Amino acid sequence: MLRKFIGGFRREWTTVLLVYFCYGASTITGIAEVFFQKETLKLSPVEVTSIGFWLALPWSMKMVVGAAADIHPFFGSRRTPWLLAGCVATFAGYVALATVVETKTGYLAASLLTAIGFMVQDVIADALSVEVVETEEERNQIQTLGRAALLVGAISVGYLSGVLAGAIGTRKVYALASLLPLLVVASLPFSRVRRSADAPALVRPAPAPDNDILGGDNARLVVLIGLAYAAIGVGLELLDVPYAQEIVLLISLLLISIVLWRVGISREIAIAAVVIFLFRATPDVGQGYSYWAIDKLGFDQQFLGVLAQVSSILSLVGLLAFRKYIVSMPVSFTLGWVMIIGTVLYLPNIGLFYGVHEWLGLSARTFAFIDTTISAPLGQLTMVPMLILTARAAPKGAEATMFAVMASLMNLALSASQLFTGYLNDAFKITQTDFSNLGLLMIAVTVIGLLPLLALPLLREVEGVDTQMAQKMQTT
């Protein structure tokens, strides 16, 4: 019965699926993290966004780690040692958070270890998902199961994240999370990984095309540039150089621009890159809203866990319900309506701050629950059109490179979002205890969030040209 429901499954896929599941389940620390930042470390909302900037950066280096794993095998393997290294980093980060972290610097270092560990595991799991299959059908199946494992992991701990944070405390939640990488390690004996020479013809690496800068001898250059980039970032932060985050962001954008130029920049690729960056880089309110909800509305760990559970389930429901519609419509149209509806559905959060729930005769918790129920289905929808946009912009023969570069760009945009969020929190003087300007900040974030809509006419124009070319080819 289970096999009929989930489709085919082979033992060799166990490790890959567990990596995705454990990354989804890592959200078990989400609510504990808020209280750890607020009550243990006493970080201001601006300090939290500053840390968030650095924690998003490792994910922009996925293509570097992938290239390094391909050209630097350890102990005769290009996968298992790298996967173990990622698990060790994640485990060490969680253990540090559960035991010795008492300062902002220590928190940043431990959280970076955890993030880097998950990033390395994700890179290796992506590679293994190609190497452990034998047919095209199996490749599609493992990709589907991988996304499902990620979502199941997040859904399975949504409510628990709040209950455990309140029942056992934040540090013990981190200790519990340290078991996640151990699950991945324990699965290795059940997942024998083929050596690349024994891989079936379907998944043997093809010769790298001329415009694939991640293949061949260029991979070593990518790794060296990545290491230099990481060293610059660490040095700037340790030396407390003014505008360190801005410098790192500009260097990152320059490197990605060089990669795009090397792949073969075109007007379509340039517009796709700009649109993706703008939509992902819009600022949010930051941790000040969570602090306010805890202090002023009395939202405790358990209720925040309820909201997390509802949000994760309904995000999946929304993705499943709208996926066919999103794929069939122009990307510009989908991004536009998702952003407009998302903005409208965010207005109740502003209303909650100004007491609209009292005017309606509702408790703050009831109002927040209703708002989450209505808005959560849009949670995953913006990612789908961005992936479609990337696929359409990719030059023939460099599809893998383009996906790697655009993934780095999307993750870099999240760092930019954190940077802009910090600017706004500083401008509106949001602190750990002063939330008087929080409503104005939320209004500003809402207005700024609509600005990427201005780029959609360019995208629509490009899509129109692509459609006309496709029609001409079909007529011919």
C-alpha cells in the first residue's frame, strides 16, 4: 500500500532523502531561536538581522562546494567524506548552541557552523540524487520524494518546535536538534554510493560545454575564488571593518556577474537575474515583530508552535493546489498576482498592531490564527515561477551552470534582504523594548515590497518575444 502511494523506492536513496528530511526538521529550533536571541543573548532586532546576513551567505556558495567535491575526492570518495564533514559541522554548531554560547560572536560562529554543515549536506545530496538512480523514471521519482521529505520534515516539527521550547528550554531544543546529522550518518551503511566510474550511462558526467565554467579545469578556479571570497568575508567581520556587509555583498554581486558573463549574458538572462534578485531582496519587518508579539500580545512558545504548524501545512496545500496553474501561466503574471495578494493579506498584521482585533471583538490570538490560515497558502508559491524563469533563461548546454548561478543569486538576495531589513529597523529605531514605530515600519515594508512590480513590464516583454519565436518555429 505504501509503495503504491509514494511510488518506487530503493535502499540507496535513504541517505539522500534523510538529508532533505533533516534539513526540513531543523525548523524545530525556529521558535527556540527567537527566545534564545531575545532572552538569553538579549540581541536587538538590528543585531539579529546583521547575523541573518552572514548566515545566508554560505548558501550562495553551493556551486563552489559542488565543484570542490567533484575535483577533490577524499579516501577514494567524492561524496561520503564531504557528507560526513557537513554532518560534523552541523552537529558541532548545535552542541555549541546547547552548551557554551553566551555571546553574539559565539552565537554567530555556532550558527554559521550549523548553516555551512547543512549547505554541504544539501550539495552532496543533490549530487547523489543523480548518481544513485538507474533510469529517467527513478531520477524523477527521487526528486519528487526529496521535495516531499523536506516538507514532511518541516511539517512534522511545526507544533513541536513551540511545545518543546516552552517545556524543556531553548538549549535542550538545540541539543535535540544535534541528533539530526547523526541520523544522516547512521543511514550511510544502508546507502552504498557507486563510484563515478561504475555509474550507469544515464548519469555519467557528460563533457563540460565551453560555456560551463563549473566543469573541467575551470572548477579549480571556481574553488579558489570561493575560498578567497570566504576569507575576505571572515576577515572583514573579525576586523570589524566599517560597511563589511555592504562590501561582501558588492563583491558577491561582482563575482556572480562575472559568472553570468562567462556563461553568455543576454538580455533575457540579465532581466531574469534582476527580477529574481529584486523579488528575493525585499526587506521584511525583522525580529522586532516577534519580540512585540511576545511582550505585548503574550504569544508564548506553544501558540507560536501552533502558528508554525498551520503555516507549514497550508503552504504545502497552496503549492499543491496552484502548481498546475502557476506552470501554465506567464511568470510575470504569476509573480504579479502573488505579490499583490500577499500584500493585501499582510494588512491584518498591521491591523493587529493598531488594535483592529479589539474593534472586531476578537482576541489577538484568534486574529493571528485567522490571518495565518488565510495567508499561509501563498508561502511557497513565489519560488515556483522563479525556478521556471531560471529554466527559460538558461542557454542551451549550460543549464546546470545557470541553475547553480541563479541559486547563488537567490540566496545572495536573502542576505541583501537582511541588510535592508537592518537599515529599516535602525531608521525606525526598533529596539528590544521600544516598538513604538513598529506599525510605521510594517507600512514601509509593505510599500517597498511592491517596488519589484515595476520590473515586471520588462519581463513581460521578454516573455512576449519568446512566445512569438516559439510560434514562428512551430509554424515553420
